[in-house]
Amino acid sequence: MNRVILGAFSALLLVGLGLFWIQGRAQVEEGAPPPEPESAEEAIDPDSLPVADVSNITGPEPPEASELTREQRRFFRYDRNRDLKITRNEMLSTRTDAFRRLDTDGNNLLTFEEWAITTSSRFAEMDANEDDELTQAEFATSAPKPRTTTRPSCNC
């Protein structure tokens, strides 16, 4: 029993001495003076800026970002898992903003049934091959018509 206690105490003592030794070396290196310049020509003027010849140096090419078309951006708003197919659940999950426009009975109350029937029928119209998934080509058939306005761009 005494050997175990003596061994544990010795181990702690050695660890403590090692920590003090490491900290002492770090303080000595921290307070060491900077090395002297080898010659007077290499002496650095603290008020001058460094100069480098960069005329023949070229950096790496910047990464190219692929520009998505308007239709691709619209498609990826619905395609949450980026598998290039829109499932019925993905289509229905993004339609919450359309509740106000889908009130079929005009009572200013939109039930889930009103919303789901309209969205399900729209999905069925877009799904040409009836596989319950929209490809990009099928989804493109639902693109909104471009707005044609003759208004000036500013109110000057």
C-alpha cells in the first residue's frame, strides 16, 4: 500500500517539475533579444516599407462560379435535397406563401384541403409521366409568364 502511494506521489512530483521546467524555458525564449543583422546593408529601417518585385509573379486563377439560369434557380427553390427531382412533398412544403391566393370559397379562410387540392392538381398537371416526381423539363412547364409592363423604371 505504501509503495502505491509513494509511486503516485513520485509521479505527480515528476509531472510538476516537468511543467515548471517547460514554463521556465518558454519565459527564457520569450525574453531573448532579437538576432543582430549580419551586415549594415541588411539593417532594416523601421520607417520604410518593404519592397518586392511582383512583375513576374502570377497568382492562382479565381474559382469560376457557374451562373444558374432563372429556371434553374426556380427549380432549386423546390428541390430541397438537390437530387434533380421534385417530389410531391417538396412541392407542397414550399407552397405556404400561396395560401392567400388559394381561397376557393372566398371566405378569407384557407383550409388545408383548399390548399392541398389546388397544389396537388397543379403537381399532377406538371407530372407528365405520372411518376410522382418532377424532372427539370417537367418543372419548366410551370414557369410563370414574364410580366410585360410599360411603366418607367423610376418615378422621376
